[in-house]
Amino acid sequence: MKSVYIIATAVLCGMTAPAQTNAPAPRPPTVIDSESAVFDPNGHQVTYRVHVRVNDPEMKLTCDWLVADLPQAGGRVDHIVATTNVVIDGTDAKGQAMHATCARAVYDYKEQNGATNETVWLTGNAKVENVQWTITGEPIIWDRVTGSVTASNQVMTLHQNLAGAATKTNSPPARTNVPPGSIDNIDKNLHSKNQF
Amino acid sequence: MPSAARAQQNTMSSATDFTSVERYEAPNQQQVKTRLSGAEAWPLSGGLLEVKRFKLESFATNGRPEVIITAPQCVYDQVNGLASSPGHLQLQSGDGKLRVEGDGFLWRQNDSLLTISNRVHTVIENMPEMKPAP
């Protein structure tokens, strides 16, 4: 499966990397509401059903079915599966809105040998978009540690001129299959391969 | 109904002192798995008990409290190991980082599953640190 790696850099995507600290500030709690739920204390798992709404300080998620592994004492939620009509809304470091939809989203958190892996896999008509671009692919992998997005069989639709032109037009968005590599040079790729 | 292999102790010493304890199977048979209690209890027909100020605690094999469930009232089916109520319920993890409430519940003692039927509201403290969206 051909994979296209997209680096959501600060320069082109308007994002800045969060400051790395050893003692992250306490976060407000995450709230989950649903019509019903089944708790399995022994299996350390909870299944939320029907109109599931997750309100996290940095994102909101809705779906129809969500299974979360409950943390052991002193631990943290390390595995969440959201399925059916999954919608994720969040903001980046600049407060820029992002919107993702898919049939299934899987969140995983793991610490190994001092390294942290934290990813969200989006599958099933997966789409991630912000004001600048829309990405579709199968799957779309959001690395929450690096802030990067990896998409297989990826298609990107640009919503505006990433070169920074101040002009605002109503021209239709450019649609292109971005070759493997960074979108650092997306404007050059567009000029060289897609003459509109 | 809890399996015969499980050591279970039921006491109904008075209408104001109800406790049902389920223990782990061997080799942890000395450890309490769940403790179901109520401030008041009245026998109903069919082996049912109406329990006021219902409290259910589950413990790990090392004795650490894992979940505490409380409700103002419920009906406890001693024969089938079921506790249920259409009323309000609150759940809290042993470390207090998970808090849940909802309306209407069914606790199945056999498989230790709790179903909350309506208006489930969960608060989770200290979720993993979220990074900016792509």
C-alpha cells in the first residue's frame, strides 16, 4: 500500500509545535455523554452507546458507539475505539479549526523505553480538513506526538494558495494527488505537475 | 447466580444492615471481589430485596478498591445476582479519576457488568495530553 507522508509543518499549515516540558500542566477533565453505557470493571472497559459525545479541552467527538479501556489506578486511558458516524472537531495551536469524519477512529497511547506513541487511526471514508486543505485516505493516521498526518491512498484538496498570497478569490479548489513527500513543496509540486 | 465455586456470604442481620460479599476464586479466595451493601433492606416476594442507600464496591485481587457504585435505592435479586433500579446511580473509580452518573441501571453479579440505561454522564480526569490537531 502506497503511503504518502504529509508533514504538517508550522510554515505551511500555520501550526507551531507545542512547547515540550517534563511537567505538563493539569488538563481540564474529559466529559463523555451518551444515552446508555455498559461498564465492565473487571475487564476495565466501558462501552458507550447512542449519541455519544466526547467533550475534551482540545477536541470534540461524536459517534454512535465508543469503547474505552479504563485506566488502571494511576494510569491513563490508552485505547479508545469510536465507530459509526464519527465526527471530530478540534483546533490547532493557532486556534485554527479542523474537522474529521470517518466510520471508525482508534486512539492508542503507549509509552515504551521512554518514548511516547500517541496516534489516532481514521478509517472508513476518512477525511480530515481545515481551512487550507482536505485530505482523504485509507487510513489516515494522526500522530499526536509529532502533529503529523499520514495517509494511504491519499488525495488532497487545497482550499487556498499556500504560498501566502493575500488575494482572496472564489476560484475552485485545486485537486491533486500529492506525490510521496512533504507538503513543504506543495506549491512547487502544483506548479510543476498541475498547470491549471 | 454466582457460581458455586465462588465463596459467597450473605447476611441479613436486620432491616438496617444488609451486606452481600463475593470473593475471588482460588488462589485469591480470601480476597473480596465485590461487596454489595445497603443501609436498609426489606424483603420482597420472589427472593427480592428492596435496598435503600445501595452501595456496591469492587476490589482488585490485592484489595485495592476499583469501583464504587452508589444509588439511593435498588431491588436486589439474591437468587440471580441482579441489582436494578430505574433511579439515579453514581459510579466512581477507586482513584477517583473516573466519575459516572446516569438514570436506570442493572448490575449483573455473574459477569460483573453494569448497564446504565439513560443519560450517562462521565467525567475522566487526566486524560492523555492532547496535541494540536493537524
